[in-house]
Amino acid sequence: MRTPLCDRFGIEHPIFAFTPSEHVAAAVSRAGGLGVLGCVRFNDTDELERTLSWLDDNTDGKPYGVDIVMPMKVPTEGSSLDLGAMIPEEHRRFVDETLLKLGVPPLPEGEGREGVLGWLHSVARSHLDIALAHRPVLIANALGSPPVDVIEKCHEHGVAVAALAGAAKHATSHVANGVDIIVAQGYEAGGHTGEIASMVLTPDIVDAVGPDVPVLGAGGIGSGRQVAASLALGAQGVWTGSIWLGTEEYRSLSSSAGWETAFLRATSSDTVRSRVYTGKPARLLKTRWTEAWAQEGAPAPLPMPLQNLLVSDAHNRINASGDPDVVAMPVGQIVGRMNQVRPVAEVMAELVAGFDEAVAGLEKVRG
Amino acid sequence: MRTPLCDRFGIEHPIFAFTPSEHVAAAVSRAGGLGVLGCVRFNDTDELERTLSWLDDNTDGKPYGVDIVMPMKVPTEGSSLDLGAMIPEEHRRFVDETLLKLGVPPLPEGEGREGVLGWLHSVARSHLDIALAHRPVLIANALGSPPVDVIEKCHEHGVAVAALAGAAKHATSHVANGVDIIVAQGYEAGGHTGEIASMVLTPDIVDAVGPDVPVLGAGGIGSGRQVAASLALGAQGVWTGSIWLGTEEYRSLSSSAGWETAFLRATSSDTVRSRVYTGKPARLLKTRWTEAWAQEGAPAPLPMPLQNLLVSDAHNRINASGDPDVVAMPVGQIVGRMNQVRPVAEVMAELVAGFDEAVAGLEKVRG
């Protein structure tokens, strides 16, 4: 499986793997894809520094990427303390009461921690500076185009920039800003996503940005058949995420057995697109936690970054509880096919072999 | 483009075209696909009889199919008069006030007509009886599996039965009832549709029903690339609908220039999944009419078949008005690519040539 992206990045397969786990990212890169480390979870810049050094040392010299979360428009922001003051009491009370109702115990004394700060612009900028001191070949931004000066800085370092888009008009605007690669994020994808499904979105974006801008198909891709479908639609590669949550290497990151149980039993119908995780619409596993927010009388989620600050502590309590019924986790509709935990290399091998098999099938149909 | 479905039905390409227009259906069948005539619009069984005779005479002896709308469970029902009494006054008032607000004039004296009765079980059964006296090769049911006795009757006539499914568990239940072919109707499709996108749904259903039950991919298919993607996902053919609304042959059916203008300018973002058309979730063009129902204070749509009876007269008024801003019409997300009105034969030729080109591209990627 070779497209021009393989030569551009020195990879064997045009399979890009977003993951918050450096172990998954390294294993993907070693297996011939491009592991892309999600930075949003790193409140501590020293920890990110150590993690990227680990990646440098554990990818057999193969390339990797880094994913940041940065809105195009620089928001007014303050410390997590200032922002905390902007969260209405009604919302805090709803979270507390819901956790009580769902039987999620408080954290043991001293185990609380700060909310996830990676959603803050200043923190995302520090992630970028740390990343550029290492050897990423790609900086991806999960919230569309980053600000133009950020794109220019990446280019000065010889690093390509990818940005997610959920509609063709966003993709062309990203390209006008200088973005090199568009991730066409379909409705079925986990995390932040729009309303247009991959089958329609990928060719829309491919045609809108033209042949000189590579497009990665994202959303609904967990098997080689889906890779073939995405490339048939005109993508030059695929952007995958959810599928890596079901790998052995991901276990090192997780502190909870709850979500693994929840993922393994979920069907393709068991996700929901909701604003409860970050304040922007994101696809999550449908659980008693997301259902509580959908009930009549529940408050409307707050805008980004307030919503994530509001629920950060709840997420920590939920993770610690290990209860599969109240998991709070972004995942795409392919969760229905994540039915066993496999090593990364095995998933990669299936993506490649399944692609070849699907193409052979299509050749037979064409005759 | 050949799959086992071609031999089974005596067609050249496994492209199935749902359409309310006999002119489109005949043109698709003549061009080597399978035209499938939607019956729901025929209140007058004599008119259906005449239309099917016309199809018999205008398909150059090539096969065609017929689409009915029949729930699996036979509902209690009455005449349109009895049912009319079940519609709350609040809903009637909302429709009247909304039409006034949107500037949709009443119909000229004497031009009102009955609501669409094809949603009624008894009417759908009479459609079936008339169809079986002609020469359809396929009866498709737009509401999942028809009752078992209906399936058996079709089989006695040597006619295959297809049913729409929006989740794998529905597909396996249809097959258990005797349904021969599953239409995997993805989220992006026009008309009644579930929440799972084609990229995930098609392989889900293909694997659930096994290799002996052919699956047609539906939702988001309007170009050869999308046909290739659907077949890469394991479908043996495609079920198309929206794309035919943008053909010259369809013009014979439409009494309004409004919807054509509306379709031609719409983007992939301009649809909405809503219960306002029939009472069940269906994807429609997003217009001032659908937006009115989504506003705060609007009544919740009624269950099928009441909602369609409620809005039938409004649909007639809207169609007569010719105003593209208030169109009420099911269409899928591919409406964004329906940018010119073409003859059916040209659309078919692109589907086939685009498929070949996409497969050639995939071969190059595989190397």
C-alpha cells in the first residue's frame, strides 16, 4: 500500500494513528505507519518532554507525529482558577448529583488532580514548542487550522501541518492558511466530529482542495476494507484513532479496566455525538454518564474550555471507579468491531492485508 | 462491473435505483441497472396499474423492481377520515401558522387532494397485489422486513424480497423472516435512516448476514468512487435514490421548479434527519420548513402514519408554491454533489466509469 504520502514521510503504509499513548504511537511507527501522539493530556510539560524523548528512542529511527488541540482564534483565557469561576453552580451541582446517582465514589484523599489543561491555548503552544525540539514529521491540530504563525513555525522546522475538517469549506480555509494535509473527519469518527459522513465528506474535501493537497480519510476506519473504501473515495491515506484503544500497548496508559469491558461489549449503535466531553460536539461511548446529560432537566453543556474543566474531576472519579456502565470516553462507531484486545502490529497487519484483499475483490467485480 | 446479483436479476451493473418516477426507473433499467419504482405516492390503484403497464412496455424487456412501504407489524388503522380525527388541533394549528409565516399560499379552489395513503398497511398490500400481476423481479420494502406472508407471496411469484436495515441486528432478523437481500441504509442516506454511517454499517451487515445474503450499500452513493467504496466494504451492489432526483427524466414527475433550484444550490451540510416527514426519522433537505419544526415551541412530530397525513396538504401547497426556501423533500447528504440536471444514462455511465477509475487507482496504491 503506497501513496505519495509514504515517500513524503518515509513510511511504509499511509496509515496515520492518533493515540494518547506513546507505546501505541511507537508501535505503529515501528510497524510502518505513522504514530501521532496526542498531547492534550499533558498538563506537565516536563512529562511531555520525557515522553517525546522516549518516542525518539523507541521508534527504531522511524518517523512519528504529534497532535495538539488549538483553536484558530486565540481565545481570552486565564488560569484554571479564573476559568473555574466562570462555571455556574448549577452545573457543578448536576455533576455531583449525577455521580452520586450513578454510584461513582469520590477519589481517595490526595488523589484529585487538576483538570486537563491541554485545551487551553497557552498550554497547546507550550506543547508545540516542546514537540518542535524533538523530531516529529507532522504536527496535527485536532481543532481545524491552527493560527497562521503556528503553521509558519512548523514549516520553519521542516514539519508538515495537518488539520481536521468536517466540511469542504473548512478544508479550503485551512489550506488558505497554509495547512499541508487535511484530515476529513466524518460523522462516524470518535472525538470532535461534524454531521457529514465519510462516504460523502471524503470526496467533497478531495475535490475541494484539489490534487496537490493530500487528504486523510477519518471516521469509521478499523479494518482493511474500510481503508480501501476511504482510498477509493480519493483519500491518499487514513487517519485512525478508536481502533488503537483496543490494543495491548494502550493498556499501559489506562488506569481503569472499566472502559475495556465497555468497549469490548459495545455495538456500532452504542455511541453518541454530544457536547458533554469538551463543549464541542464529539462522539463518545454511550453510557449512563452521557445519558444523564441527555435527560430532561440536565443543564446544557458549557462552551470549550469550561465544559472539560467542569467534568475533569468527574472523569478522574469515573476512571478510578472501573465501572463499565459509566465510562466517559471518545470513541467512533467502529467500537462495535473492537471485540478483542490485540497487539498493535497485528492490527496493522490486518489493515494492510484487508486492503489488499478488498482491492482483489474489486478487480474481480470490474472484470 | 459484475457481481452475482447481475446474473440473478439479468442486469449489467449491480446498481439499484429507487425512484418515484417510472421514467427514471425505465431509463435506469434500459441503461443496465435495476430501476425500482416507489409506490407510496399512488393513492389510486388504477394509476399504479397503468404505470406498471407503462413500465412493462418501456424497459426494452429489461427487469425492474417495485418498492412498497409496509411495517412488519400490521397496525390498527382506519380510513384517512378516522385517522384524521387522531391528529391534535395544536398540530393542525402549527402547520397552518407556519405556512402563513413562510408565505406559502393556499391551493387554488378545488386543487386540494387527499394525503398520501401509501403509508397505510392496507394500501401497501393493494400495491403489492397489483405489482405481482406485472413482472417485477424484486419487491423492496422501505420499512424493514414486510410481514412473513407477504414475503412468502413474493416467493410464490418467483420475486425476490429486499428490505432496508439500519443496524446489523435488524438485518439478521429480516433474513430470519425470509428476506433475500438487505439494503444497508447508512445515516447519510435520504429518507428513513438510522444513526450508523455507511462506512461502518455496510461491513457490519455483510458480516452479520454472511456470504449467502447479498447486501446493497445505501447512503452517500452518487458517484463511481462511492460505488467502489461500497463494494470495497463488502456490498454486492448499491442502492441509490437521491442522485436520480437530479435527472432530466425525473422532471416529468415534479410539478415544482422550487425543489430543483433548492437541490442544485444545496451543500452536503444542507440536510437534516427529522421526524417531520413521516413520523419516523428521515433525512430531508434542510429548509425553512424543517427549521420551523426544529424551533423551540414547535410540537413534536406525530407517529407514523399520522404525521404524513398531517403534513400532506402542506406538502401539496409547498410544491405548488415553487419556493425553493420551503421545500419538503427527502434527500441524502450527496445532494451537495447534485449540481446539474443530467439524463439518467449519463449518470449511469459516470457510476460505471468512475468505479473502474477508482479500482484502477486502488491497484496502483497496492502496487
